[in-house]
Amino acid sequence: DVSFTIEAGKHYSLIGVNGSGKSTIIKLILKLYDSYSGEIFLNGIPLSDWSLSDVKTMMSAVFQDFAHFEIPLCDNIRIGSGFMASDAEIDSAIHEASLDGLCSELPQGKETPIGKIHENGTELSGGQWQKIAIARMAVSRSTQKIFDEPTAALDPIAERNVYDRYSELCRGAATIFISHRLASCIHADEIFLLDNGTISERGTHAELMALGGKYREMFDSQREWYI
């Protein structure tokens, strides 16, 4: 019993406790599940009528458990565009994902092989790999971008940088952001609070705070950690 609309160019947040249905909805949208009741429409056409390759072209996602490609760092990012991104776009994505410092430290800069497959490869931390996954999303040509706990491995400063550069990373695409850290919701055009498989609250951050319901309770609970 869930119904909502995602509009081009707008930013959305999906929140809720573990098991509330957030990741399931994302997997349905990405056509990773094809057994469901009801209808999902993409540009007014049933999702079942679109090929999986078409959906992959229009949508991209970065998950908490993301891919590690043990190739040069620049190619690790460029793969997100189907190897179509220019050097300028790669440099821009490196900056937006706060990878400038890492690139300056690597022996061959952005051309350095990463991972241990290569004899001269450089292994990275979990947070550095996650930044690369975010940069890969930044160069994607997709018109809908989905972030499922994309900052889980980042330190607080790096996470704040991602939020501050969110619009640059998304470049006008419609976005859906899932995170247990509700600070990520502040800039969303609409927040959907899932509870037992239904949307119990929806609105902007300001509207849901004024409502004084479950969202406000969750937000205030997290805010108290830092006071």
C-alpha cells in the first residue's frame, strides 16, 4: 500500500527503521525484483515494459556494499559513465567526492592502480573506496540516481562534504537518498517515512518537524547525540 511520485530534477529521502521496506522499494525501482503486485511506471510506461538494459541506462545506484574495481583510480570512476567521461569530468568528480587529497598522495596520481591485483597497486581504506563509488555516480549519465547508505564508511567531515556537494554530484538528476543519518534529509524536496511497509509521513524537513510525529522524534533523538 505504497504510492508516490518521483519527479525529474528533485531530491527525495527514504527513511525508516530496519526492515521498513526502503531497500526493497529501491530494488523494485531498479527492476532487480520482478515479482510484485500493483504497478510501477517509468515516464508513464509500466516498468515491466522496459528492458533491463534501458533501466540501467536511465538509473544508477551506489549502495553501502559497492563494487571494487582494481584498475587505475581514474578508470574506476570513468566506468560509471560507460567510459565516456572526459578528463575534465573525472577531475570534477574527484573534487566533488573529496578525493583531491588522496590523488595528491598516490604515486601516479589519478592514474595509480588501486587494489592488490597489480604489483604496484595501492590498497585503500573503506572510506576511500566509498568516495570513489560516489565519484563514479557523479560521472554517470543517468537521469535518476539512488544513494543507499552511501556515506556509511565515511568520517563525519567527509560525510558533511558529500551533503554540501550533493547538488553538484547529482547534476540535475532525480535522486533518492536512503540513510539512517537524518541530517541527509534536510535538503530533500520531499521525505518519505516508511513504517511497516507503508508511508506514514511525507513532506519537507521543516514540514515534518512542525508535524511533531515520528520523524521529529527520530531527528531529535539523533540530534541529542551531539549536544
